[in-house]
Amino acid sequence: MAAPRDPEATKARIFAAATAEFAAHGIAGARIDRIAREAKANKQLIYAYFGNKAELFSQVLEKRLTQLAVDIPVDADDLDGWLDRLMDYHRANPELIRLMYWEGLEYGAGAFPHEEERRKHYDRKVAAFAEAQQKGAISSDIPPADLLFMLLALVSWPTVQPHMRRVVTGDTEEDRERLRSSVRMAAHRMTRR
């Protein structure tokens, strides 16, 4: 007699396989066949659970972003700590940044699935920076949304462009620590009162 189905375990395998597939190939290049094979799941089951490939991508990315928000909440009052935790997270989980950049390549400046939910997600982060600015913990010279966007770019670029990071800044642990320190210094210059 076959073991009973465990839909949650199957979905978890599909998410893991889809994360790897989308991070490697983007939305257009990803193949449901490969995801199904890696997840040891039926293709029809993937479509039944998630709809189409774009929706699966969107759900994978949203789940990863939600997990990041839980693991590394914005802390504008402890900028160094937040930046360090974020850089460590992206170094350990480069697929999240790859997914974000694939999404940008796919949708460009146009609307993307679940955009309103994403906006709300980032509105909470912007509010944390606005609050820190109101308290005087950081400079209010740069609007909080712009500040968050620029800080995220500083933190994520080494993960997006690991080959250029290696060529331009070096690839030893000492080089990485120097770059981390430089990111912190740039963040301080943007937020200094």
C-alpha cells in the first residue's frame, strides 16, 4: 500500500526545486519539467497547486521575501547591525537576490504579480526609516524610501555581481570584510546627521 500523500511536504519540495530552477534560469528559462523532476512531483500537481509558471515564480519569491522580513527585520536604529545581518543573509542565500533580479529583467518597469502586497511589505520598511529620521537617529536629508532603496542596492550588489566583486575588490575573506566595512561607511555617510 502506498504512503498517504503529504501535500505540505510536496509543496515544500516544489518550492525548493522552483527556487533553485528560477534562480538559475529566470522565469522564461525555467522549466516545469525540471522542477517536477527535482521535487519528485507530478507536473499536473504543480499546476494544480500554483497555476502557471509565472504564478509559481511569484509565490516562491514572495515566500522568500516574507522569510527575509521575519529573519532580518529592518532596524534603522542599529544600521550597522541590520546591514551586517542583511549582507550575511544574502551571502548565505544568494538565490533570493537572483530571483529579485530575474523578476526585474522579466517585468522591467511594468506591473508584476502581487505588486500591491509587495508595496505594503516595503512600505513597512520605509516607515521604519521615516520613524528613525523623525526621532533624529538618522539624517532626514534623503527621503526614507530613497534611502532604503539605495541601502538595499549597496548591500545586494556584491551578491548580484559576484564575478565583478571578485575582479574589482578581490575575493579573499579580508577583501570581503573590507568591502563590508566600506558598505557600512557609505551607509553612515548617507545617514549621518
